[in-house]
Amino acid sequence: MTDFDSIWRTQDEIRTVVDAAVGCGIWNLSYSERLDAIELELATHLDEDAVSDLCCQFPLACDYDGEGARGSKFVFGV
């Protein structure tokens, strides 16, 4: 059974870090049952250094997933 309460708390933590560290908007922040992970796509594209800096700010493991249609994408295991 999926613990959605935990997923929502994790999404709030991710949103807080993005707002504080990058200041750009979030295009998509959702849980993927297929991946059993939270997917994040920003509303802007970040350069390599900014991606690395942002990944270090999150309190949980984060993988850069490339560039999406709207911005940089990240995946968080739950």
C-alpha cells in the first residue's frame, strides 16, 4: 500500500527547497506509481552547475533526469 501522507510531506520538502535555492517555478511535481518515485520538472532549464547545486540541497536522494519540455527534470526515490 502506498503511503500518500509521506509522499505529500516529501513533495512539500521538495517545493520548499526549490523555492529557496532556485526561486523558479515548478512545472510538475507528481508521484509516479510506475517508478515508485516523485518526479519534478522545473519551469526553467538549469545549467550543469545549477543542477548539481540544487541536487545537493535536497534532504533525500535526487537524480537528475535530463531536460524536459518545460525545464530540468529530477527524480526522487520514496
